[in-house]
Amino acid sequence: MLNTGDKAPSFSLPSDSGKPVKLSDFKDSTLILYFFPKADTPG
């Protein structure tokens, strides 16, 4: 479990084009991640 102010662990996710994007690709940048529910699921 992360707490407020903790550094995010290293991870990668597929972009909307399907190519992998790593958190480290955005080093020294401000980044906001927005997770949304899969289509046709309650959110």
C-alpha cells in the first residue's frame, strides 16, 4: 500500500496505441495517471 508522498513503484502499461510506456519514460516530469473502468462495467 502506498501512502501520500510515497514514490510510485516502477511499472509499465500499454498506451492507447498498444505500445508499452514505462513510468521511467517520464522521469523529472509531472505526471497524472487517470484510471477509468473498463467499458460496460460499473465505475
